[in-house]
Amino acid sequence: MPQPYYTINCDLGEGIPNEAAIIPLIDLASIACGGHFGNRESISATLKLVKKFGKKAGAHPSYPDQENFGRKSMSIYPEELIESLRNQITLFLEVAKEENIELDHIKFHGALYNDAAQNKALAKVLINFLIQEFPKTPLFVPPYSEIEKMAIKKNLPVKREIFGDRAYQDNFKLVNRSLNNSLLTQQNQVFQHLISFFKDSKIRTYTGKLLPVQADTICFHGDNPGIMGFLPFIREQFWN
């Protein structure tokens, strides 16, 4: 059931040991650039692998919160947040220039990604920043989200993203990671999660409901402990 027009993206540069095995199986890498994880050395190491395997890379900025890996919402002044995001993306661009790699996309990480999907005011702050500084760079957005709506309104290019290894609620939000089976780690779980999308453009939710959805790219988390158990199989089943 090949579907080559969907790209596979993966959140990388986050200290995992098996990036050299993951990157050949994906199309796009979103690389942590200091907010939740990472520094010049880690960005460089991942970009070297991206270049070696002929893939593309984007910046993966976050709330400035390495203590919680960017997975907790922060109360932060908009100006402070934007300054941090600017610094993170600038660091990515400096290292990417050294490796002669272009910025393919921007994708917010963790709690910032989820908060901007629901919070119209935050979405507006982020989109205004991107329109001013990166107006031609596609932003990864969850379908039906506030940040998607704001990006479209402001004419910022977007790529709609769904998660191949995360369970969904009936309102298109992700199931909280504190709940069982919120992160799909087994081959059969991921296959069953994706089969309805590839067959009918629908996501099967945590409760079994099927939600219609359109997407451009499918994300798998690099720190998913089961990724090398399911990603080669999923790539073979749906792309090759």
C-alpha cells in the first residue's frame, strides 16, 4: 500500500544512541536546538548524519525548559519566549550553514506545540514571529489546530502533521503521556493506528472512534523505545 507523498519525519538530536539507524528510514529530521535538549555539538552530530544519508532537516525549538524536556507548559512572557526561540533557531542555522544544509521546516516541540494548538493568543504570537523572520519556511502544525488556522490566515506555509506513534483523543488532541498506551511502542499498535489513515484518511482514536484527517507528514519520536522494532516494518508496509 505505498503512499510516497506522505513524508516521514522524526524528532531527533535529543541524545538517543541509534540515530544512524533511524535516519535512513525517514525523510525529514526535526532537530532539538537547545530549548528542551541540545547544543552546538549535538546539532552538528545529527546534521552530519542527515547529510550523509541525503535527508532534510528542520529546527525543533521548545520552551526553554531542559529540566522537563520541554514537556510541561510554561508561564513565560511572550518577549522572553520569542527571544529564546530566536536564539534556538539561530543556533540551528549557524550549525546548518557549517554543514551546508538548508532549513527545511520549523516544528515546535512538546508542550509548546500542544499549547499553540489550543491557545489562540499563543498561536498568534508564534505566527507573527515566524512571519517576520521565517516567512517562507513551512511550519509543522496539527490539523484543526489554532496555530494551523493562524498560519493560514497570515499566509505562512504549513505542513499538516499527524503522529504515527501517539494515541489521539476524540477532539484531535493527543492523549496525555501519563496515561497507558499514549505512546505506541509496539509494531502491531503502530500498524493498526496507521492502517485506517492510509486506507480512509482517518485516525482511530483512543476510544475507537474514526476521525477524518488530512496530513502531509507523519511523525515518529526518536526517543520512542520501540522505534527500531516498528519503523523498518512500517516503512516497508506503507512506503516501499
